[in-house]
Amino acid sequence: IGPYTFKEDHKKHNITFLDDGNRVSFYQAKTWHFLPEKSSGSLDDTLVTLNAIALAAADQTRWPGTWGPDDFPFMRYMMDQSIKDFDEKLFMTTQIRNITFDGIDDGMLHVADNGIIDVDIPFEKFGWFYDRNDSMEYDGEFEMWTGKDDIHKVGQITKYQGYDDLSRLYPDSCSRLEGSAGEFFPPNRDKTAIAYFTPDLCRPLFFNFKEETEFEGISGYKYWLDSNVVANATRNSSASCFNPHPD
């Protein structure tokens, strides 16, 4: 099925200049518009896919000690019973619009509503982009250099969600916060790799130089992602610290 094509628009909000104009903070709202003329199918198409809700819930009791020092096997038993009570299956049948933006309602998402289990489920429905369309808060606050004091720093991220590194998420070299905060890169680029910080992964991605190009009469450089950018440590050793707790 598919592909399903969307147009993505960005709009910055709460733009605040800091440090005598050398830095700027902002929030960014992303809006997606479905383009049926560039898609093969509609948002009402039926899709059979993995039941990510049940899989994510089961993973919470995968390792003893996740909920407390003496949680095993009690929490594992409770999760198994909940999966049976809600008749969860390994696969689910849904519509494209639900798995993307509209969201799927499921009893497993409400197990904490009665207060019996102390767990914070941050959404009432599941969808890969649920509650994100036109949300100013979802990606959080960005802060970047304006280039006022040094044009070669323009657009480079300095803080994300109030932190100047990623040590709360990743150890070692992966804790470094770097790259473009979005649409700006310093001038006079060479053919070395460029970094782009993506809030979807909470990490920078590095694009390697591919070739010289021209667009509407303007010369430039084209960059692309290496095939090993999200590979595991057996293929990309530098990515090992992005998974500090492997199986």
C-alpha cells in the first residue's frame, strides 16, 4: 500500500533574542497536510500492522527491577493478565489516518486511569504523529546562535529543552549537543559533513557530502545520510553510545 505523501510546514513561535542578540530561543510548530494527488491511496485505507501499544506495554515488564526491586514476577503476571483482559493481539487492523494523526484508542492506554498502577501514560491515543499536528509544545524549546558575533556559528544549536548537552539521555561522546537547529547553516560550506539536530531522535544526524549540484541557477553542495547512520555498533561503532542499554 501507499506511499502516502504529506507536505510539512514549520512555523516558529515565542521568538526571544538573548545575550545581546547573539542567541535566540524559539518553539517550532510542524503542520502536515495530506497530498492525495501525490499519494497512492487514501487515509481511509486499511492497514494490518504490529500492535505497538501491546508491545510497548509488555516491554515495560521485560526486565526485573524496572518497577522496583521486588517487582518480578508480580508485574510480569499483571501485564500478562492485562493483555488477555483487553484481548490484545500481536497485530492490529486499523486505518492509515488512525495510525498516523488521528490516533487509536485502546484499553491498555487507560490502565492507570483508576490509580491502581502508578504510571504516567503521556497520551490518550496512539498514533505515530498523534497530537503533533500544529503543536507548538511537542518538540520543545530550541536555542541557537544568531551569528551576530560570529557568522560561522549561525543556526547552530546551543540548548534543547533547557539543556546544553544530551547527557540525561546518552553517555560519553553521544551526549554532545551539536548541529543545525533547523533551517540555517553557516556560509562558505566546504565538502566536509554537516550535522543536523533532530528532535524526533533527540540527537544530531550527520550528512556526508555527495556531489556539487545546481538548483534554479544557484550552485551548491548536496549532502546525504550514510547508510549506517542508525546501524548498530557492529556496523557503526560510533553509534554504540546511542544505545547505552543493549539487550
